[in-house]
Amino acid sequence: MELHDVWFVLIAVLWIGYFFLEGFDFGIGVLTRLLARDRAEKRVLINTIGPVWDGNEVWLLSAGGATFAAFPEWYATLFSGFYLPLLLILVCLIVRGVAFEYRAKRPEESWQRNWESAIFWSSLIPAFLWGVAFGNIVRGVKIDRDMEYVGNLWDLLNPYAILGGLVTLTLFTFHGAVFAALKTLGDIRERARKLALQLGVVTAALALVFLGWTQADKGDSTSLVALIVAVIALVAAIGANQAGREGWAFALSGITIVAAVAMLFLTLFPNVMPSSLNGDWSLTVSNASSSPYTLKIMTWCAVIATPVVVVYQAWTYWVFRKRIGTQHIAEAVH
């Protein structure tokens, strides 16, 4: 295996980690409107991810930076062709971070309600658009012989990509509901479990169609294994949630995300961005990569830095492992 193949795998791992961790962040943001009944319950949901959401976004920064350094042609074509959707995702991530920090800065009802709406929409929109983006990457887009995207925004809004967006939206929301049941106490915990069941059924139906479509169009034996693991893990997560085993349900919903994203990368390799105009014009791990010397330096940096980041983030989750409920929410003081 050559270094550009190794870095394709590492970038896939970074995206898998991002969707596993940020997935339940997006889900919690959506649930602030679907699950929470009052302001105290919204504060409970937000507090479940309060200590970790910004650390989870490190995986996105790492994935973007690794793509820029390891596969500059992929990065350039992706960010020029998907400019508007990726810009909208970036704006949503900025607004969401500001909303988390500013929501409780003033006591006025309208102030807090507006920031809570911002949290909802800035979680829902990226959760949908990430699926649209990866659906288009796997499906293939209009790339010419100069490795440039020559399509338009409407080309990205095709049925396959939109279905992918619905899958990521429902899957992340299900993941968030399971996480909410794992991290909360009392009535909100029970309602999170009931909502997770409904979301799980919808997610299973959409994911089966999307992953089956992907397998039929571009899959092989390895991607089929990933598909089977994703489906089994999702069904098992729904069952564990119903049995009140929130820890198992969360682990299994995470495995669903890991297997589903892995399947997309397995169907993609050795391409990194297929051309729908001519297969010979596709960006691959070889023609889109940096020099071997650059990849070698990056590999040493990753070997040193990655364990530190993983250990620190694991420690953060251990420190903030306790459940919370409305009884832990103090009256706001301004």
C-alpha cells in the first residue's frame, strides 16, 4: 500500500470520526425543537453536548486540512464545485457556535427563542447537506479533463444526493435521540427513547434504499459487508433502545454511522471524486495526491499528534459522563 492509499484511509477515518461525534451534536440541535417541551428541557439537551461539541468539530478541521495537504487537486475541485453548499455549512457551524454561547447572555424571551431557533436550523441544515455532498461525491459529478467542476448547483440536487441528505438527517437525529436518552434523567429520557424508536424506523427505511442503491450502482463484496453491518447495527440499536440499554443503543447507532460512511469510501476508492462525463477524467488517489515527500512528513505528524488528540477527547467524555435532568438546571441569573 502506497502513502496516498494510506492517506485516503486516514481521511476516511477522520470523516467517520466526525460524523460519529458531530452526528449526535446535530441530532441534539434538531431535538431542541422536536423533543424539548420547555426552556428548561432545551437547556438540558444543550448541556448534554456543551462540554464536547467544539472538540467534536476538530475532526472536521482535521479532515479538511488533511485533504488540502494530501490531495490538493481533490480539495480544489471539491471546494470550487461545491462552493455554495459548503459555504452554507460553514455559516451554519459558525452561527451554531455563537448561538450556544450567546443564548443565555440576556434574559429576554425573544432573545433566547431566536438563538434556540438558530441552534435548530444550524444543526438541521448541515446534517442534510453533508449527505447531499457525499452522495454527489460517490455518484460522480461533472469534472472535465482539467480536473475542474463544470456543472452547476442544480446538478448537485439530484434524487440520489437528496436521498443521501435525508438519510444523514434522520440518522444523525436518531443518533442524537439515543444520546439524549443516555445522558438525561426523568421524563425527557423516556420521551427520547420513544422518539428514537420512531426515528429509527424512518432511518432504517431510508438507509436501506440509499445504501442498496449505492451497492447496486458502485458496490463490490467489501462494500456489501459494510452495508450488512450498518443494517444489522441499526436494527440492533433500535432494539437496544427499546430494551432501555441506552449505552448499547448509542454504541450500535455509532457503528451504523461508521459502517455506512465506510461503505461510501469503499465504493469510492481508488477514485476520490469520479467524473460523470468521462471516467478517465476522474480524480484518483494517484493523480490528485501530493508528492511522496509531503505525504511522508504528514504521516509522521499524524503518528505523533493523533494519539494525543484521541486521549484528550476520551478524557473529556469521561469527565462529563454523568446524566443530567431538569433538576440540575438552576434559574438563570443576569
